[in-house]
Amino acid sequence: MTCLSQTPPLAPQSGASPLLGWLAAWQRAFAAARAQRYLATLDDRALCDLGLSRELVDPPRPCDPSGLWLSRVPG
């Protein structure tokens, strides 16, 4: 989970172009995505240190076959 500070509204400052507001919004979204990707990588590293894979920890998705979660884990 990522804690991001509250961001100001997209209203441009006096005389500023509205495109600057959109650029700032895009930069915030890009930074949030980069932070989430970094945290997900840390989780993968931690799981790897424990000798686990993400498939063993993540809950099953609706499209996963039910037998997948009933079989024993190798190892």
C-alpha cells in the first residue's frame, strides 16, 4: 500500500496554461505507478527470500481452475 500526500486541484495558477495542470497530474500518476511497482518488487524479493513464489500467496482469481488450489505444493 502506498501513502501519497494529498495533491492540489488541477486549477491553473493565474496566467498558467491549463496544460501545466494536466502535466502535473500525469507526473503524479506516473510517480504513483513507479512507487507501486517498486513496492511490488520489494514484496517479490521478500517472498523470494522466504522461498515462496507469488502464486502460492496470492488468492485465486475467478478464472483459475479449482483443482489448482487443491493440489499439494511441490517441495
